[in-house]
Amino acid sequence: MSDVGPDPREVELSRRLGAASAKAFAALGIRTVDELLRHYPRRYAEPGRLTQLEGLRIGEHVTVMARIETTTVRPTRTGGNIVTSVITDGRRQLDLTFFTKGGGRGKSMARWYEERFRPGRSGLFQGTVQRYRNRLQLAHPEAKFFGEDLQDGIDVLVETSRPFPLYPATAKLSTWKIGKAIHTLLSSTSDDELLEPIPEDVRERHGLLGVREALSAIHEPYTMDEVKAATHRFRFEEAFVLQAALARRRAIAQDWVAVARPARTGGLLEAFDASLPFALTAGQHVVGEEVREDLARPRPMQRLLQGEVGSGKTVVALRAMAQVVDAGAQAVLLAPTEVLAAQHLRSIEALLGPLAHAGQLDAPEHATRVVLLTGSQGQAARREALSAIADGSAGIVVGTHALLSEGVDFADLGLVVVDEQHRFGVEQRDALRSRAERVPHLLVMTATPIPRTVAMTVFGDLAISTLAELPAGRADVVTHVVPADNEAWVARTWQRVAEEVRGGGRAYVVCARIEGDTADDDGGKRAGADADGADGVDSDGPDLGELAFEVPRPPLRAVLDVAEELRAKPELRGVEVEILHGRMGPAEKDRAMARFASGEAPVLVSTTVVEVGVDVPQATAMVVLDADRFGISQLHQLRGRIGRGDRPGVCLLVSHAPAESTAAERLEALAATRDGFELANTDLELRREGDVLGAAQSGARSSLRLLRVTRDVEILVNAREEADRVVGAGAALAEFPALRLAIEQISPDREEYLERT
Ligand code: ADP
Ligand code: MG
């Protein structure tokens, strides 16, 4: 790598700055030259204005022109020194203060300040206005003196008209110190030490500043236009590096070999299609065609299928599995939890009917065998499943994600379908590839709609299909927010549940935790983790703690308490109430779900274990308690549990969120629409970006500092195009060492795809 200098990611700050500064930066997680250079200002103090000493506001960042009147040094009680200069514009005064340590070094620092800030000198002083004992002061201000730092009026003009970068500061590191340290780095770092991941021709095409120019402009700008140009360049860089990483993945996927599993006539797929009690939606047709073609190629399908809850993804997946079975191979469907795996097994068996009965007397000609494989299965059942998987008699296998890591032996695995992709990240996809000699086809399903730019950013290595519409005849679901402190409304909520149940419906009641009475117990989340690591845990989880500083709120309602309470309600007399949570054993969970589904116990009080996939068409009511503690996508998923049949549903979100809070906004957004795409966008706007990306790709989280995938759509599109051109199929990443380093940096554990360049 001769054409890049010492890798700036490796150059420790302590080699360029003092040990104390390096240590202070380390506390911020900034250790290398590169990390500090890419620690961008958060904003800029308004340039072009000298502040008058008259009318200073506390907290304001100011530049004042003044003369030093007096300077005094006093010892502090802790043995250090405090240097105080009083400055004046002739009418008003302001204090400048500097603190030094004790001892000889502290003493000489104090003397240095005393000398530099001697009375009679004048210049520009910059800092943030604070109040101390009724006097206004600037602590550790930046100073530029006339005749020394400033030669003439032009210097003053330049100095005062420059935007002043403000960095996120800490007690140990003022925005000054940060700015100074960066200045030191910029002047001591040679050009070939600065990573320039964007090739020259790309920069030219898009009018982007070079890396050094851009770093100077963003840290030490003369105008806000410069800041804008530099910011644009770094946004492009972030998008470009990310897209280049994804382009590499795609290019390498081109080389993977899979077995083509073309559709054939007269097999399971045709028999299945003929047996379906409904017509496919237009979307299911289109996506079905895409999948059919993917599977017929000798390269592994890499497809993400996104579709609203209830849009019929399972049917699409099942048709793909049938095609693979027809080609003589096996398909596996992986679900994030055991409850969901069991649920999938049931719905696949229901959809296939006798076509799932291979080996049994009633089996039609093209039947296959469907087996379940989960961790909690009994030994005998597991042995039997494993042998059917190994000898190939099981055409379709349903299991939990864990199945991938268990080294299960397939006779001929042709297709992996993954349900609920937000719990199935890049790492798992990679694991899948490395397991088989021939890479199986992959279909990932998600009910969490992903805006296009996010999809491009996080799932850029997957082709994307979308089921936009729901099958015809779906009933309406109305959503209301119920203020928890409005007793009449809360009472009405339970009446409503009773009415639904008496009318033959079923009601879910979702709580944030299982039991207990402490306000900060996050049972809903933890309980799931205790049980099997997945039930009830959502990657975007309840937003705990958001309100912690605002209002004291009553403790979160718990499954066990609420179930007790409902059993005691007169209007629910004679109605069985079941419970479901992650701490129950698998058999217990199954039993509870079955009693609920059959109507034996038409009210189910649960944690978020029911969040995804659970399919009880008779369910018409969903009550979410402490709904303000849940995220948008989670509530949308929960609501997707009702209105699955032809009966209209009602979703009641009981909330403690104060009006105007973000939580209240989320709930209002949910009440306003059932459109998952719209909600996903709202969600993005209300959340911090890192949370959105972080859920799926940790690398993306840390590498996006300035880019916003919701806002910078055009940048992303351009960057993707360029990335494809630069490192797409056939291109050698080795020709772009700086880009290679940058890609490595955002995907440190996944160098496999960098090697083959
Ligand atoms: P998803 O997994 O996308 O949430 P499912 O595949 O579970 O949705 O489908 C929801 C329900 O709709 C199931 O009961 C399924 O049998 C039914 N369904 C699927 N496709 C159709 C269709 N084209 N017409 C009518 N009902 C359908
Ligand atoms: Mg589903």
C-alpha cells in the first residue's frame, strides 16, 4: 500500500498532541488522528458580528473587542491558582478567568497568563458567557491581541467574520481545546496521511472538495459557504464508502454458485396453487414471478420481501419453497422465536393441507413432509426431525434462527426463508453462506416497511420486493389513544373488550412487563431475554426512560396484575383470561395460544411476545397498556394482530404520554394511519438515525456522522451509482487503497469480502 502514507487510523493522538489532551480525547472515544479530524463541529457561532459588552446573554458564544484593565492572580482553596482579567470597552466590564493547577507548573502557567493578559493590551476575546457571583465572565476564552495575533484591521475583519466552529464539549475539553487540537493536527499531517476514499474522477463529476480542503473548510472555515461545501463532501463520502462496501458484497455475490431450482410443471407448486382457496393478489403474482426467476438461476437469490402485516408473505414464501421441493431439494423457514416457528408450522400445514402429508395414507401425489425443529423439542421428536432432514424426506423444515448455528445436516438445502429480518442481520446472512458448499437461495421477509433510502443503505446487498396491498376483504381497524388518567375512557376500554368478546371476537391486552411493582422494571424486555433470547424483545424496544425527567409516572402495568384485575371485572364475568409471556415454557405458551385461538379463553394478556406473526383471524381488539413506552414499528406490528379476518377491529393505546411529547406524537401518528410505509417515515423523523440503522447494521451506525438517510436521498443515489462504477463487478478494490481502508473501517469484522479483490 505504497500510495497511502501511515494509516491515519493507526496514528495515535498522543504522537501529535500532549499526553493530557490525548487522554482527554480518549475519554470521548477519540484515539487516532483520523478520529479527531472527523470529529466535526456540531454547529457554528454566527459570524460577522462583534458583540457589545452591553447586553451579553448567558450561554451565548461571543467575540468581543476590548482592552485589559487589570489582571490578578489568587490562590484557590484547592491549592491551584485563578487568574482574573477585567476587560472593558470603555463603559462596561467583563471578567476573563483562567484556572491553573497548584505546584510549580501551575504557578508558572499562572504567571504566563498574567504576562500575556497584562493591563493595557487590547484584542479580541472569544468564549461563552457565564455568570459567577453576579459577574459575567468568559472562562478560558480564546484571545487574539493587536500587534501580535492581529496585525491590522483586515485581520480583525477576517477574524470576526469567520464562522466559529462549536464542538460538542466536555468539562475537560472545551470547544476551544478541541478546535486547537484539530488545528495542530491539520498543520502537522501530511497529505498522504489523510485518507481520500473518493477517487478524483468521482470528485470532479460531483464537484466535491478534496479531503484536505474539506477538512480545513469544515474545521476552520472562512465562510458558511465553505462549511456547506465541506459538509456536502463528507456526506457524499459517508454514502460512497457505505455504498462501496455494499457494491463489493453484491459483486462478490455474483461469484457465488448455487444450484438452479427452476419451476417444473406437474409438481407440488402447481398442486398447491390449485388448492388455494383464494386468488393471489396482484402483488403476490409479481413477487412470485421475481422469486421464480431468481430460483431458476445458478446464483443464489438474495431477496428481501417486505410487506405489510397480513399482506400474504407466507403464501409467497411457501410457493418458493414448493418450487424448490419440486426441484428435489429442501427449504427451511426460520422464525425469530419458538412461538412464531410453531405458528408458521401451523399455518403452513393449514395452507398445504394433505399436500403436507407425504408418507401418510391420505397424501396426494406431490405431497411433501413438513417438520419442526426447535431447541425445546423433546429428544425423540428432535431425533426424528433430524433424520427426516438428513435423509431428505422432509421437504420443508420450520425452525428458529438458532437452527443455523446448530450444524444441522440437510440432504440438499436449496432455499432459506427468514421471517422478520430485523432480527437477522448481515452477520447471520454471512453465516448462512459459509455453512454450505453451495450457497442456498435466500428469501428474507419483513413486515417492518423500510423506506427506500434505508433499504439502499442497510440492505443494499439484497434485491427488494414489496407487497403493497392487502388481500381484498380485509376489515378496517380503528385506533384510539386513551389517556391513562381519564378513568371514564379507561373504563370504556374494558367495556369495549367485553363487547368484542361477547360478539365472538378475541382481545389482546399487551403490557410492558410481566410482574413486579417498581417503576423502572423493564419486564417485557427482560422476560423475553430470560426465556429464549428472543420472545418479547424487539430491537427497537419500548422507549424506556424517555419520560424519566418529565413527570413522575405510575409504574408500568404488568401481565400478572392486569390478568387478575380483568378476571375480577364484573363485565368480564365468565370470560376466561389467558396469559402469555416469555418466562413461560414452550408447552405452556402453546397451550395458552391454542386456548386463545379456539375462543376458550378469548382474552389474552401478554407481553410483546405476540408482536410478530401471530395469526388469530378472530381477534378484533387490541389494548396496549403504557403504549407510550413502545416504538412505532412495534405498535404497528402489535396492531397487525387484529383485523386479519373480515371483522373490523379496534386498537386502544392507553398512554401516559404528556401532550406534545415525542411519545404522544408517535401514538397520534399511529392513530392517524395504518400505512406502514408512512409510519416508517414518521418513525425515522422522530427517532435518532443511529437507532434506525443500528438495529440492522452496527457499522453503518458509527460511520454516518453527517449523512441522514431520510434527507440525503440524492446524495445516496449518486453515491450508489458511483460506487457501483468504481468497485462493482470486475473492478479491483486494490486499485483504491484508501477506499479499501475506509470500507474496512466500517465493517471491521467482515473482511471476507474485501479479500477477494
Ligand atoms: P403476512 O405474513 O404477510 O403478515 P400472511 O401470509 O400471514 O401475512 O397472510 C395473512 C392472512 O391472509 C393468512 O390467513 C393468509 O392465508 C391470507 N392470505 C394470503 N394471501 C391471500 C390472498 N391472496 N387472498 C386472501 N387471503 C390471503
Ligand atoms: Mg407472517
